Amino acid sequence: MLKAQVNRAVGELSTYKTSFETQMSGSGSVTNNALGYTPSNLTTGDAATDIAVVNADGSGHIQVTMGGNAHPNLAGVLLKFVRSAGGTWQCEIDPSAAPRWSDVFSPDSCTVI
């Protein structure tokens, strides 16, 4: 159940990479509205707090924190897709705020930092 929730939240976050790229090549604005962001019930996200950051060199990230209806052992886990200046994406998971985290919850496509 826990791994399935992490997989679902990572999958939902991953869908915003395409919008991020589109916004980068156009207006450069990566607000929640521009990304088409809809908060997941597995995260603490809300429409008023932007999930994306773009840096001057073209790098950036999109991130959410697990919470909401997620299993209590996942509350506080930070899920992040990091974009390099060259346009390469990497999934990272920071479980430092979730003391009951286990690496077995992590998708194979993500690095636990």
C-alpha cells in the first residue's frame, strides 16, 4: 500500500514535466495555473503554493510533500523532479521528515537522497 501511494504521487507529479517544458520554451512562467496543477489528495499541496521553480540557467524543479490522505508513515516525504540546465530530469525522494520511511517504498526510477 505504501509503495503504491508513493508510485501514484510520483506519477502524478511526473505529468507536470511536459507543462514545465512547454512553459520554459514560451513565457517561462511555471505557476501552478500555467502548469495545470491539480493538488493530489496524497500530498499537502494547494493551488495557492507553486510547486515549480525555474532558475536563470534553465535548471529547476517541481516538488510536493506527501501528506493529506497518504499513509501516516509517508507524511513529510518530499517528492521532487529536478531539471538540469540541459533539460534532463531526475526523480529524487527526500524522506528526512518521515522517520518511518523505508527505502522499499521508493520507485526504482527515483533516487533517495
